[in-house]
Amino acid sequence: MKRLEGKVAIVTGGATGIGEAICKKFAAEGAKIVVAGLPDDPVDEVVNEISKLGGAAVAFKGNVGEFKTAKDCVAQAVKEYGKLDILINNAGVFVETNELTDYSEESYFYMIENNITTTFMMSKAALPELQKTKGNIVAAGSEAGVLGIPQNVAYGGTKAFIIAFIKGLAAEQAAYGVRCNIVGPGPIDTAWTHKETGPMNGKMEKLNMQATLMGRRGTPEEVANVYLFLASDEASYVTGALYMVDGGITIAKGPAGDQADKSFKSEPEGDIKLQHEFEGHTSIH
Ligand SMILES: NC(=O)c1ccc[n+]([C@@H]2O[C@H](COP(=O)([O-])OP(=O)(O)OC[C@H]3O[C@@H](n4cnc5c(N)ncnc54)[C@H](O)[C@@H]3O)[C@@H](O)[C@H]2O)c1
């Protein structure tokens, strides 16, 4: 039996990048999908591609950061497929890299709207249906929501919000049998992490990969695999969890020291001189 047989899922930001991979992975595992994206997103293409492979999907276009649109999206799932089991809050934006002194207020508000408000509105709109099916929510966090990220500090803040929001929701909604979890991707091979197609410059792109233990980006499919597990009944005892899919970036030290100015690199003299050092006693032989 397929891992999502009989399930109905909404995937926000479902037409590109990680969202596209989630839609295709879930459809291949038997779920019926509402592919939700902004009006200019290639939502219809993804629906057609899924249909051609024998899967079931419908398109929903609109800004799910607005509550009325979020409710319409949930209503479409129920109208088309009779219920809702899974909400994937994947929509998000990553628009600018700049130190805070130069970071635009416009980008800040745009991120609040598309990263935070989308998650709030969709979760609020979907819960009445998810409570009926004892369904679940999986949301897009980020390593940036755990570690912070320089030159896009507000982005890290939006992802930290999502982590705390979903953990709180897990505690609140457990009484209704609804599970809520977060996936925390590291640098993933979508438009965002390439200097040609996203706001990162070449230096940031390189640093990002060096900072992972694996020395590479993850693929959208590698992230979708974890969404699949958390959204499926295999994760029936998992709620309030943050699953990192980050090539180890959150435990790696990274090469940040290489970036420090030479003048910061010499150790200070200080006043205390150690008289006792533990030398030569660590061997068990
Ligand atoms: N790519 C990475 O390295 C990375 C790392 C950590 C976390 N993430 C998270 O993963 C998610 C997907 O990122 P991606 O790299 O695939 O980017 P992406 O730009 O390909 O996908 C995001 C999608 O969300 C859609 N969207 C944005 N605002 C929306 C709204 N208000 N209503 C409906 N749709 C909306 C966009 O149009 C886009 O299709 C994001 O939440 C992102 O923060 C990505």
C-alpha cells in the first residue's frame, strides 16, 4: 500500500522548488493534492504533470496570507476530494540579502506576509477540517530559524516564529488528535541558493555549502522525503518535532572564522596565567 493512500493534502507554494517536489512525492504515494500557489506560479503545469503520471491534483491560485483566500483553498480541497488530512505550510519568500542597516522595510513586511501570515492563516483555516480527520500540519522552518542568518536576519526571525508557532499548535491541538511538526531545511538546491537566480552573492552561496557537514546543497526531493514521513501515519507518535534536513549545518561550526578581520584574530593577553594544565593523562593505556 502507498504511504499516503486515501489522504488529501494541501501544499502551499506547491508549484516550485521544494513545494513541487512535495506535491509530486505525495501524489506518487497516493495522496490527492491541492497545489496552492500565487497566480503567476506554474500551478497548472504541476497539476498536469501529476495527472499525466496517473496522480490526482487540482490547482488553487491566490495569496494564502489572506484569510478569505486561505478558507477558499481549504474549501476547494473539501469540494474536490471530500475532506482534508494534511496541510503543508511550505510557501515562503527570501527576497533580499543586506546588513540590517541597509535592509529595506518593504522586504521585511513582504517576508512577514508570505512566511508568517501564510502559515497562520492556512493553519487557522484548515484546523476545523483537520480536527475532523485527525490530520496533521507540517510547516517549513529553516536552519536560519535555529541559528539565525547574517544579511537576512529578519528571514531567520520569520522561521523562528514558525518553529515556536507550530510547537505551540502541537500542544494545543493534541486534544483533537491533530499532529503538528516542522521541517528545517538547510541550503537546498532551489533558485534561492544560486547567485544567478536568488539574492545570495557568490560568497554567501559558497559559505552556505561549506557550512554543511556534507559540503553540498540538499535536493528538494531529500526534503520532500522527510515531509512525507511526518505527514504519513508512520509518524503517528511524532508531534511538536523539528526535523532538520540540513546536511548537518546546525551542528557544524562552519568557516565563519575565515571571514573575521585579521585584527580580531590574536588572542588577548589577559591577567590570569594558568599554573596547572592537564597534560598526558588522557590515555587509557
Ligand atoms: N531553498 C532553501 O535553501 C530553503 C532553506 C530553508 C527553508 N526553505 C523553505 O522552504 C520553503 C520553499 O522554499 P523554496 O526554496 O522551494 O522556494 P520557492 O520560491 O521555489 O518556493 C516558494 C513558493 O511559495 C510561493 N508563495 C510565496 N508566498 C505565497 C503566498 N502568499 N501564497 C501562496 N504561495 C506563495 C512562491 O510563489 C513559491 O512558488 C520556504 O518556506 C523556505 O523558507 C528553503
